[in-house]
Amino acid sequence: MEKDELKEKIFAFMQKYKGKKKLKERDIMKGVSEEAGVTPDEVKKAMREMIDVGRLMYSYGGGASSVEIPSEEYLKEKGLL
Amino acid sequence: MKKHVTPLLDELEKGPWPSFVTEIKKAAKTSEMANDELGQVEYSFKTKKGYWKHGGIVGVLGYGAGVIGRYSDLPDMFPGVTFFHTVRLNQPSGWYYTTKALREIMTIWDKYGSGLTNMHGSTGDLVLLGTNTESLEPMFAEYSSRGWDLGGSGSALRTPSCCLGPSRCEWSNYDTMEACYNVTQEFQDELHRPAFNYKFKIKFAGCACDCVAASARADCSVIGTWKGPILIDQAAVKEHEKQGMNITAEIINMCPTQCMSYDGKELKIDNAECNRCMHCIAKMHKALKPSGERGATILLGSKAPIVVGSLLSWVVVPFIKMEAPFTEFKDLIRKIWEWWDENSKPRERIGELIEVKGMRPLLEAIGQPPVPQQVKEPRKDPFFFFKPEDFEKVFTKDKY
Amino acid sequence: MALPKRQTDIGPPHFKQFLPPVIQKNYGKWKGHDILTPGLMVHVAQSGDKIWTVRVASPRILATETIYEMCDLADKYCGGYIRFTSRNNVEFLVSDEKNVAPLQNDLKAKGYTMGGIGPRISNVVHTQGWVHCHGAATDASGLVKAMMDEFYDYFTTKELPNKVRLAVACCVNMCGAVHCSDIALVAVHTKVPPVDDERVGKICEIPTVIASCPTSAIRPNPAKKSITINEEKCMYCGNCFTVCPAIDIKSPEGDGVAIVVGGKVGSLRSNPKFSRLAAPFFYNDPPRWPKIVKAVKTILETYAKDARKHERVGEWIDRIGWESFFKKTGLEFTFQHIDDFTFMRDTMRTASTFKW
């Protein structure tokens, strides 16, 4: 699978859970690799690239870290919007 | 700038011990943030309650650690601390600085933050206390371009720390400073991008004196030790005695294994019975020193009381060589993480997981045999698991 | 001005560039040390080289202004080298003996406190408290200041049987080695937290909240999309608040401070030990918490008088027994002292061989 296609799958996966469940890196790696038939490591690499450009972001809440779709506020602050 | 009236905090500027209130006031002379921090702390002292919220912001672009989001619950009263995030800078091993480097760090902090610091935080980082969200990216550019990176936070590897080891101490059994630096560099990804189920701390202590509290405050405690006999300088023993030490009362009688004797002429140690506790060496530091093979004991699991009680670390690997590039240690850490990652629930520390699953699966996962050095005593009740392979490998009919 | 280019994953700078030349030269080749005064020690290398360390107290919270001043002193007397200890002290590293006395005089003139080395009280390990923590049940810096004003002489001059490690944690999360300190304060909650049902439903994950409770006191409340707390089971640990801010356990009336004693981390003579409960509760009484300071002072002075040389607080109590500890200190023994959490079976007495 092309990396760009995988990134879209990751983003769709994130949207599915948005506001319902806080996802950790591992949840995303596991969930998307099963859905897309790729290795968890490939998912991790693609996800990291998305985080590096602000398409996804790390967050902290409920005593643990998670990965989320960035808020507008975050994108503005990072000069990405 | 609004001047806060702070009668309760002013009281804590009296007395001889250095005052944190004086420090906040110093920063408040030029920083609106520090000024409103002073106001909010006074309000807490008056009402006996804290007014901080946390969460959200966790780092600079690409990182999920190093910044702890902090917001005032009372932004209308104290607008200067509406945002008051913590930034953790990864400290150098042993907390050594040149004044040039330290000044540079502080100058950048004055530009972007409250001017308040913790030297240092509980985990070991240089903590910068209080900045707003817009400052994070430019500040990170300034620090990282000058060679300083962020430390750990959240569900990540936390900034490793170490005692000053061989840099100024005669007892260190391995190079704690280099081990800390090298291991921190190796695991930069795990430090900056939270991928674990919860936090993981590593602390490097050079000997059983444990000046970094590794045994109590690190998921992985690396405590230096040795295998050879304790070397004795009999003339120096006499010297300690001459300086007023009661060798029988202070050394012989306090030896936990009773492996020492002294007849007024010669100090003797039955090294086979010694458990290397460091008492005699620390007290008779001129006369006694360890010798022979050096390395460390690896212990796992210590943590504070949340959730079901505090833990001290448990011996897992009785002896490991700790020499650069620390390959054996790094491989061990990777195996521990893999097992923890596969088996733990959210927010479950390694010690809690071992308690739930038992020590056997962990030892099998990291390839360590069971040895008596791992336990204080064997189990007391006759309930135990058997696996089929135990009968093939251990309890064979020719032996049992 | 344009910002410099950011770098990622560079880690900390290598420590070698921050070591004084005499340390670089004698790295790993130290022979021994002598404590010359409570605030001064000298380390001697196999080569015969020496380095003097002047230890100074800090309140951990430091303004940059103070750090600049420390840097000036380190420039003047230490060739521009300075370090900090694991207990928040500052150490001035002097390579030339003739700079020691002038440095000490200058520090004294500027109001710095030297001490903390050897068998005495070193600096207090502590947490953020009301200064910066979201969950604090007390203020840590305030308690430290109040205690250390009282115990100042035990840092600067007076000797004790051994080191006494003090610590303060502003809640049971204990971001410090409180659970293994000689004498420590830990802030506790004492009231079942109120549940803001509307906010719980909005901002918290119910299963996570339920799983966070160590005593299984939390049950779902489907009607309100929230949770309920069984008041008989709740031990006020606040872990639910950590995962769900809508269960705000902080309470000006209910929050206070406990004293725990007898812990240690080193293995000298005896293995590392957990601290045990000495006093379950004092009301928050800022700015100086006088009743707590008084109780700690009683424990400290009883230990100072009663312990044998080199015994840590926990080793002294192990020798005399806890019943003697309560008798000698006059601290009241209450139901809270008897463990009814997870480790009760390890803490009850199983013989009649106690002291009256």
C-alpha cells in the first residue's frame, strides 16, 4: 500500500473514534494494521510523519498520553492554519 | 503590573532557610506571569486550595512529551497565569553545568517564560516553570539549536537520571554518567513520543548508597555492585580508630551479615559472607574499597502508592556488565518493554504488571533463569503452577 | 530576528564539556574524601589532585536572577563550573584551595546557607504543591520552608546519628521519594469527592474512571451517563480525579497532611525500607503549619536522643519497636495506623513479645 493511502486510512480510523475513545499510538498501530493489512511498524512510521506535520498530534488527558486529530487552536499555534 | 498584597506568603520570607517566596518575588519584578503566580499562590494559602488545571498541550510539533500543559482556574483574577505550562529540559548527566551554558538557558527562559525554575524536578529534568502556548515553538528552536532537548512526560520513557558516579566519587562500580547519557541518546524516540501504556523511569546509581533513590523511584533501577573481595588497608583502619571511631560498635556490630572481626590489631572480612551493603566501606572510606569485577544489579518495579500501594524495585538480573556501549543493558530494556507493552493495561506500571502476571513470564520474556538472589524468601504456601516443560527440563525422573 | 533552526532528538549535551578540568583529569580515579565542615568536603584523587565542594541550600524554586548570581560566584571562584545535587542543593566546585575561604565568605555575605553534608538533614525533596500542581492537597514549598526554618541548625551545624532524609509530597501521587524517606509529609484527602455528573459525561471515559479505583468503589451510573462512588469503600486516593477532572477531590476543609517515618533508599546495614504511618492527619494550617512542624520536631529529637550512631530513623524504630516509638514520641495511635488496605497481613503482630 502506498504511504499516502495508508495515511488516509489512519486519518479515517482516527475520525471514527474522535470524541468516543482516546487512542494511544499502540491502539492505532494495532487497529489500522488489521484493517489495512500492513504491519504495525508501517502504521507507526506513517503516523509519525502525520504527527511531524501536524495532521495528527499528541495529547495528554485522563492521566495518559494519546494521539488525536489536532484542534484548530493547535494548528493556529503551530502556524499550520 | 498589579501589585498583589501577600501577607501570608510574606510570612514565609522570614526565617533563615532560603525562601521560595523571595524567588517568586524576584521573578515578579519583571514578569507578569510570575507576578500573578505570586497572587494565585497567596490566594491558595488563604483559601487552602489549589487552582491549577492540566492536560492538553504536551509538546512541540512532532513531540508528545517535554511540555506539561498548565492553566489557571482563576484566569480573571490572575490573567498572567491563564497559561502557565511547564517545560522540561533534559539535564546533563550528574547535573553539571558551565556558567556559560546555564546563563544561556536562563537568558532564553527570561525571554519566553516566567523566569522561575526548578533546579531540578523530581525526575531530574531542569524544569522551567510557566510559559504560554505561543512561546513553545520559538523557545524550542532556541534551545534545540543550542544543543538542549526536551525531557520526558506522559506515557513515555521519562528522562533518565544518575548519581555523579565516577566524576567525583570513589565508590561507583560503573560509569553512571556515561550510561545515563548513552541510554538517553539511544531511546530518544521513546522519550519524546509517548508510545507506552504508562510512564517508565530509569535511574542509574553507582553503588548501594543509591544517591538518586533508584531503588524507590525508578521502574528500572540500575544499582552498581562488584564481585571481588573488599581490600583492607590495615594502617588506615588504625587511622580511623585514632580519629575516634569505635570499630567494634560502629562497624563490626553493625555489619548485617556479621562477616567482620577486629581484635584491636587486624580487621578481617569473610568476603564470601559479605552482601556488599556498603556500610563499612562508607564509614571507613579511607581503609576499605571494593575490588574485582564491576557491574550492576538490575531491579524492576518501584513506584509511588497509586494505584494499589508503593513498591520498591525487585531484583531481576543479579549481575550485568555495564560497559559502553551498554548493548546488553539496552537489549534487556527492549525485551522488558516488549513484554510490558504486550501485556499491560492502560496506566499499568511494570511493577504492577509483574504483580498481576507473576515474575515467571517476565523472567522468561527476558531470558533470565530463576535464582535465589531474586527473592528475599521462597513462597510459603504449597500452591504453584507447573508447565509441561518443567517435567521435561527440571523435574526429570532420574533426578526427582 | 529570525529564529534559529530547530533540531529534534538530539538528547542532552554530553556532560564532559561541563566537568571542571580536575574532574576530567581524574574521572574514575578518585581515592577518597573528607567532610571538613557540614558545608565543605574535599575529594582526593589517586594522582593527589583535590577538588573542594561547597554545598549550598536552595528552595528548589529559583528565579533566574538568583541563578545568574550563582553563576557570577562560580565564575569568580570555580572557573565557571557549578552543579546541582539530587536533593536540590547547589554545589560550588573549587579546584584551587585558596578560593575556598573567599567563596565561603562571599556566600555568607550574600545570605546563602551552607551545609547538608554528612550525618545531618540535607535539603528536602519535595513536589510542586499550590505553586504549580493541579492535584495538590497542600503546599509543598511552604511546608518545607516552615520545617527548615525550625531545623536550620541540623543543616548547618548540628549532628544526628545518621543522615535524615526529609521529603514532602503534596498528594498521594508522591512525585518524590516520600514513601522511602526518614521523615516525610504527605498530603491526604479525607472526604469522598463530589461527582459533577454533567461534566463526567462530557469529558471523561467512564470505563477508565471505574478502572482507576483501587478499592472498586466506583460504579457506572447509566441514567446520568456518569458514575457513583460507594462512600464506604472510597479511601480518597484521588486517582479518579487524575483520570477525570470532573471528580474534584480537592477540599479546603478535608485536605490535610500525614507524617510517615522510617523509610530509606540506600542498602547500608539494612535493605531499603518503606516509610510507615506516624500521624494520619493534621489540618492544613498555612503559612507555617505549626502543629505539623512541632510533631516532626518531636520525632526528630526523639531519634537524635535515642538512636545509636549510624542508625537511620527506620533502623532505630526497628530496634526499639513501633510500640516504643509511639510511647517515646507521644504520638497518638489511631485506627488509621492499622493497615486495612492491601498489605494488612504483613503488618499485624503475631507474637506476644512486645514492650509495654
